[in-house]
Amino acid sequence: METSVNLNNNKTAYKYKKNNELRFTYYIFKMLQYPKMVKVMMAVANNILKYHLPFKALIKSTVFKVFCSGEDISEALATVKRLDEFKVKSVLDYVSEAEKLESVFNKNGEIILENIMRLSRESKDNSISVKLTGLEDQEFFKKINKESPQEGTIELKRYHLFLNRIEAICAEAEKQHVLVYIDAEERCTQDVFDRVVETMMERHNKKEAIVFNTLQMYLTDRLEYLQNAIKAAEKNQHFAGIKLVRGAYAERERLDAKLAGIPSPVYSTKQETDDAFDKAIDICLSNPHVYTCIATHNEKSTRLALNLIEKYKISDHYKKVKFSQLLGMSDNLTFNLAAGGFNASKYLPYGEVKKAIPYLIRRAEENSSISGQMSEEVTRLENELSRRKTPENSNV
């Protein structure tokens, strides 16, 4: 089985971008190369949230335009259709998190259900991402993280209302054949998230994986958790849906642990995280009970996965092994994988600019902490802009 893919073919990577879009993306990434500029943008974004400052247009016309797929579902679905032309799938995410009101939880659940139905009508093999703090209060999750609510308590009634929301989403997703990636968040809520997703997987992953748990591999307990999740899937006769990410809250986790006087739940070095991530890829791809989404911008890990697909002779890899990158980043991986016959997708956050700000802040924090990430993006964009300047490529 041929799995060799040129992951650095810039012509394929940026074919979907017109010249003006390519230049705009280049200028945004150039700006993000400067740590001081990133800090200023993060300060502005935080102040917009805190003081309701009128800088929506500034955010919308810069980073939002590159990393988000629009403010409403129609704009997002237009991006879905455009990506589909290049065989790239989509992971649609309505950006609502850290909510507090019951009415908002119910509304968000309705929006996600409608998105599943609309997405299923657009094209096949697409997915949605669900942030559980858009369906229930994070403080409530923290409270019940270690132990489920007791019988006869208000907490149990509230928990059941939440479970009904997520069950409705997973049931509709199974009916419409739209995959559900349940996002991981902070470690202080991960235990309850794991319990919920395990329940949903057991119910809805009997024939194939519809529901996926997200494992942040910078957490030192995730390799052991992965092994246990696979054992549970084998015992209960369902498929384990596993989405692998490196993680997006490292600095916050370290600070919270330090303030609480407890050991940090994350690895102390990036190399340890990289090793855990690659080990998890091997564990997942070597087991027939696992469907895997490898969500990474790391070329080395991507090549490892391609080699393991060949090593383990995964003939149905388009169904069982998925690759995913964030909209606006690592187009060299997404589009070249898709062109090479692999299941590759873009994560498409959409929603009001104000609601997208927490997501954009995480992207800025994450990108500024990854050594070389911005410079590599800038170099690729520069090379493609230079290529297009030649007469024979000016309209390509």
C-alpha cells in the first residue's frame, strides 16, 4: 500500500487560497512572529471581554478572519463546501464556552443539533466538535469531577439534564453519521468528562466510532488512560474513538498546580509530550478496536502515522485514521494529505467575534509557545508568494 505523501508541496497546500488571501495570511503570521505584538493583541482581546470595549472590527478583520470560519452557520458552511472541493473534510465548532445560564446551555444544545443535521446535508464524512462547558457550567464540573452526584440531590437532577443534552447530540450524530469530538479542557474537569464520553461511546460506538474522547498528551496520566479505555472497549464490545492532541493549557495547568501546592499534571518538557503523543499514535493504530483522529501540526508525528498505517496494513485507513489541523494553520499537512487519499480535515470554529475571543487567545498562547511554528508558516507562505510571482504561475 502506497502511503508516501509530499507534505511540503506548497502548490497543493495553498491552491485554495487566492493571491490576496495568501498575502493577507502572510501579513497576519508575520505579525504573530513578534511576541510583543502577540501580548498586545492578547491584552486587547482580554480587555474586550472584561470591559466590553468596542474593538470587534479590529479582531474580526485580523486574526478572526484567518482562524475562524465566520460569525454564523451560513458562513461556516460556505467554508465547508469550499474545502470539500479539495477533498478536505471539516470539523464544525460553534464557539460557546464558559457559559453560566441554563437557557444558554439549552440554546447551545439546540444549535449543535441543528448543525449536525445541516452538516450531514452538505457532504459526507464531516464532524462536529463539542465543548462541554458550552452545555454546563465549568464550576459544576469541577464540583463533581471526582465523584458522581448522589441520589436525591439537586446536583444529580442537574447532571441528568446535562446528560440529556449530550445524549441528544450523540444520538442525532449517530443517526446522521456525523462524528462528535468531545473537547478536552482543564485537568480539573477531565475525570467527569472521561466518564461522560465513555458512556456515550458505549452507547453509540457499537458499529463504528461516532463519539471521540480528546486526550491531551501533555498530561502524564493519558497513556495509562488510553490503555484502560481500549480494554473497556474490548470488554464492552464497542469501538474506542480517540482524538489525540498535545494540549492547549500547559502554562495554566502548571500555574494552577503551583498555587495549589500539588504536582503539575503535565510533563515538564516538550520532548516528553512529543514522546507520549507518538507512543499514543502507535497504541491506537495497532489496535483494531480504535478509531483515531490525529490532530497535530507536527510533521514528524504525521509522518510516523503514515508509516504506521503502512506497517500495520490498515487498508481502511480513510475510515479509521483521520488527520486534522486548525483552520489557517499547517495547510501543507491538510491539503497534501487529502490530495494523497487520506482523511484530512480542518477544524472550523465559528460564532460571534466576542465568543471566539477565548479560542483566539488560546491560539495566540499556543503558537507563541511552539518554537519555530510561526517562522515555518511564514517561510512556506513566502515561498508560495514567490512561486506565484513567476509569469507561468501568476494565476495559480
